[in-house]
Amino acid sequence: MPSQVYSFSFALKPDWTSTYSRQGEIWQYLRECAQRFGVRDKIRFGADVRRAEWDANAGRWRIATSVGEWTADVLIAAAGPLNEPAMPKLPGMETFQGRRSTPRGGTTMSSWRASASPSSGRGPPRCRSCRPSSPLSKGSRCSSGRPRG
């Protein structure tokens, strides 16, 4: 997906370094926006939402997570439709002994130096973390969704 798709309408970024920017540049843009608009300290990372209920009397959300409970005026569910990684059923996967990665797993291409590096995923996160011609590994095999044909 083109880099501009990642730009907020209220914080446009006309100076992307590429039409299809890499993961690091996109993350940097998002971090800068969160800081600039003062929402970084309101974001709860690494917390699985167990329950979210609207309290009409208080006019606030009551949110129970794996790391605590909060109330809030606004609740943004930002999991996205591809938030659960799924490894494809590729020939040899059941006997493969090397490391496996999905973009959600947090593995960067630089950590795959001098190794064979399979990667799996769908959508923009996979596109940003895997390049079939990566010079960082002995060989790359990228899989995305179902085979076409």
C-alpha cells in the first residue's frame, strides 16, 4: 500500500522517502504523531482487552484488560482485521527446524542476518517487513495469503 495511506488527514506527510515506505519510516511517523498530539501516554500497549462496557450513567467506558482496569471518555479499538498471525500450510512446514516469524512477532529483517528466512503474513505489515531480495539473509521465502491460480 502506498505510504500516503498511513498518513492521518490532520497530519499529512508529503515527504515520504518512497511511494512504498519501509516499516521503520511508517513507525517513526506514527510515533511522532502520537507525541505531537499528546496521545502517546494514553495508549496502552501489550494489554489484551478482556471487557469494554459503556457506562451510560457515568458517560464513560469501563475497560478491563490483562494489565489493569481503566475508565475513558473514548475507546479506540485498533486491533485491525489482521491482528492474529496465521502460518500458512506450506510443504515442509511441519519439519522445518529454523525460526519462523510473522510481522506481529516483532522480528526485524536485520535479526535474520546469515540465515534462511521464511516470513509469513498478509497485508501491509508483511509487505513492510519482508523483501524477497533482502541482502540480509542467505535466502528469503515470503508467503502471503492463498496461492493464486
